[in-house]
Amino acid sequence: MKRWRAAGLGGVRWAGLLASAVLAWACGEPESTSGGVKTATTPRVVHVVVGDSGYNPSQVKVLADEPIELIFRRTSDSACGKELVFPERKIVKQLPLNRDVSVQLMAKAEETIHFTCGMGMLKGSVVAVKALPEGA
Ligand SMILES: [Cu+2]
């Protein structure tokens, strides 16, 4: 919760800087063709643990138009987190304790897809980035 808030406020300025850097980079190179872009046919799997302190990781970085399978696993028996909601995608899932629940989606360029618990207390997001960090 605290981490989320810090990232949200302090992150704005950074996001602006980052966005202009990314734009400058993107303009020099058409992104439609090959050139190191993964052409994934099967979704890349990202595991998200739903624990006492929220989603881990709380931010999932993906490439635009990359099929992603998020596998949520709730490991905390507190009421929070039992329900998983993707408001923009109109997805609602129940998360049974210690069971994998799969959500498949694809982010568009520059898109941020939010996910929350049923009460909107836990927050996470799927963010489309131009390039994934090494080892992701
Ligand atoms: Cu909640």
C-alpha cells in the first residue's frame, strides 16, 4: 500500500522523463518489423503472488502486443485479495487460497492495465514498455 503510493506520486516526474526518452528512441526506429522483437505465439508466463502486503510483483512489465499469461496465486488467507478485478478489461476472478488462477491478456502500446482486489485496496498494474529489462 505504502509502496504503491510512493511509486504513484514520485513516479509521475520520472514517467514523464522516461516517456520522452522512449519517444525519442522510438521515433528513430520503426517497431513493426523484426529487429529483436520477440514474436511470441505462446503467452509469456508471469507469476504474481497475492500475499498479506499485496501483489508481488505489483507492477508487471510487458511488451506491447505481447500475449501474457498472468498466474495469480493467493497465499494469504486474509479476506483481501480473494477477488481479482481488472477494471479496464472487465475481468473478475475468484482466487482460491494456494491455487493458480490464470489471466491472459495483451497490452497495447503505452497502455497500463490495472488490477485490484474486490474492494480496490490492493493495487497492481500491467504496463506496456518498449523494451523489457535484462533477464525479464
Ligand atoms: Cu481488498
